[in-house]
Amino acid sequence: MTHDRAAQNEQLYRYEVTTALNAVVRACQDIVTEHSHRGFWTPRTSTEPTPTHRELIEAARRDVLNRLQMVIHCAETVAYTIEQDRQRQPNKPTE
């Protein structure tokens, strides 16, 4: 692989990792904005004053956990794919 191609790949890897992590950070910010008050989770459950544990679990999964798991899984996939791609490439020439 030529030096120019290696530099282009490196730039692409940085862009992909940064984009993936920005998605994680944005998801966290959105969750905090939409589902918290003063740094504490405020679940959207039934109108009952004391929601059941099942309602809390459903709200936690719907509002926070599923979304975070998805964006984290996507970021991990990007990292894994880059690592695999990098291992398949010939050794970089020494500078």
C-alpha cells in the first residue's frame, strides 16, 4: 500500500471512530435532556404516583437502555471493523 493510501485510510478511520463516538455522546445528551431532571432519571410511566417495578423496567429499557445499547453496539462494530481492516492491510512502510 502506498503512503498516500495509508494516510487516506488513517484519516477515514479517524473520521469513522469520531462519528461513531459522537453518536454515543449525542444519544447520552438526548437521554439526559428528554428523561432526566437535575441529573436524575425521570421515567415516563403510567399516571400512577408510584409506578410498579415492571413499569419502571419497561421505561428504563424504552427510554435509556435500549437506545444506549444500540449506539454503543454500533460504535463497537465500527471499532472492530477498523481493527479487522487494519490487520488485513500490508505492513506500513517505516518512516
